[in-house]
Amino acid sequence: MKTIKDLGDLRGKRVLVRSDFNVPLDGTTITDDGRVRASLPTLRTLLDAGARVIVMAHLGRPKGAPEAKYSLAPVAARLSELLGQPVALADDLVGPSARATAAALKDGEIALLENIRFDPRETSKVDSEREAFAGELAKLGDAYVSDGFGVVHRKQASVYDIAKILPSAVGGLVLTEVKALSRATNNPERPYVVVLGGSKVSDKLGVIANLLTKADRLLIGGGMAYTFLAAKGYQVGTSLLEADQIETVKGYLAQAEKAGVEIVLPTDVVVADTFTADSPHDVVPADAIPADRMGLDIGPDSEKLFASKIHDAKTIVWNGPMGVFEFPAFAEGTRAVAQAMIDSDGFSIVGGGDSAAAVRKLGFDESRFGHISTGGGASLEFLEGKELPGIAVLDSADGER
């Protein structure tokens, strides 16, 4: 992959950058600006080089048309604060506002297009529709930089098709992500421990199957743990359960035993009456969950167990919280895993999405982790061994232009 240096002298050049600004909002207030901050090094590199930077990004899942609640206006304001310079916001994508905003930029100035998913062609499954949109976007710039790792697993116009049109390079964020995740997939230092949480087993079927051939230990928490517990014959009460995945999980347990891969499940859980922050709650053994209660976190014995399994690891990957960390009463399992990763001497990767949000919400120093990914789904697909279209196209684009 070409890097920004390979694009040559960028002074006076209009550079289109695909960033990932899919941040959580409370109304118009950004509640976690981690992805915006992660974009800064690449943007500053381009601005310092005298480029005229035009950023493309998405927020949420609009239905192919403008929706006020998905406007990138809060992002433009926050980006302006972080960069210490104005960030113009075009109110369209390839229309008069975008063209005028791009034309008005001077060397070292930056603009942001409105939510790229306000145009249905961005995510179209029809190649010609995406290609047409990418062609219109490309008219705004002289070069393209891919720096939104959270979307490189998508074949979308601003991620994939545009790289076939303009001279293209990988941004610093994506390059860092690829290098870090490669440490966990290409001959990782052992013991190699993977901690998986989150709500659904079905979201992680591919990565579990792949890790059973690579990892030394899999620690399973979060909502997905209850399907594993059910596969072992335990009753899980009203906990989140994917009954249609029980047989698949039984197969994973058998495969892990045969391969010598240790699967570690919670030994106790925090159960509650309802899925609410103030619900009455208790700790019970994992094999004694009451029929009328639900598990919302791993328990204190499980915290100690998981920490002991992380302690001697040389490579640790974590994707998915251990419980409903947004509620303080059910955040301790997630806190324990994060702390164990910090305490370990191994190279630690926090696999984006809710795990990265939990690290910040729970007040951990991000620099204590080896790498915090900005892409939950992209991180999972990388660990699964899948080809990521937004990466692959950068390897092949020179031959296609």
C-alpha cells in the first residue's frame, strides 16, 4: 500500500480523506470523541503539507437521504476545536455547496462534507451506482487517502470505488491498525489470549471459528456467554440467549477440546430482575441462574479467573464488554478485564466498538494499552482472516487506474 509520502508534493492539492466519524451522540452532543481524535494525526500531516483537505465520513444509518439527527455538524464543531482551526461544513456531498466549499479552500485548510450516507449510492449493492457516485466525489479532489478503519470492511463508494479513480494512499490511522492487528494474526507471541464479549454469538461466529485454530485461550463473557453456558446444559433464566446457536457452540466446545484450545467461561454471574440500571441484583453461580432473572455481568470469581488467564499472555485481543458497562452496577467485569490487560506485560489490543467506548467511559488511560482499534466490525473481520475491500483496493488500485 502506498502511504501519504508516496503521493508526492501535496501543497495546493485537494485531498479527499475518508475518515470514520461515526460517534455516539446525545442530541447534538458527542459523548465519545475517540474516533475524531484518532483522525487528527493524518489530518494534521496533510494540513502541514499544505494540502487542501476535504473529509468524507458517515454518522449512524440514515436511509439514503438527509436526516437532521445524523448531520455531521457536531463533528465539524468538535474537529475545529481539536485542530485549532475552522472546519467548513458543506451541506451536501457533490452538489453546489460541496463544489463551492472545495473550491474556496486555501493551502492548509480543511472542509467536511455532510454525512456521506445521505446519498443512497454510497452503500448501494449495484456496482455502477457506487462507481457513478465515486466519480462525482473524485471531481472534488486530486488524490484520495483512506483513513477510516471502521469502514474498510465495506465495499462502499467513498471507501472502495473512489480508490480506483484517484491516486490513492493509506492514512496513518489505517496503517497503524493493520500493523497492530497483524501482530495478533501473523505468528502472534504466545500465550495468545482472546477475550470475547458483547451481546450475540452470531456476531462472532466467523472469528470464533478462526481463533480456534490460532489462539491458546478464549475467554467468553457478555451476553454471548449465556449461549455457551446453555450449550453446557446450564439454565440461564431470562438472560440473552441465542437458542438457534446452541448446537454450533457445542461444536466449538468440542473442537476447542480436540485442538487443545482453552475456552474459559464465567463461573459466576451478576443477575438482575430487569434490564435497568437500578434493578435489584445478586451474584449467583453460573450453573444456578434463577429462572426469573437475567445475567448482566460476570461475577467477582469470574473476574479473578479471567484476570489470571490474561496475566501471563504475550498477545491479548479483547472485543466486546463483559456486561452492561453503561450501568455502573454491571460494569465491574468489563473493568476487571481492562485492568488485567494493563497489568499484563503482553501486547494488548482493544478491538474497537463498545470495548473502546468502555475503556474511555470507565476512565482508563488509553496509552496503557498496546493499541485501541477504531473499528469493531473491521477488527473482527481482520481477526477472522477475511479480505477487507477497502484495504485490498489500495493494494491493487495502481494496476486498475
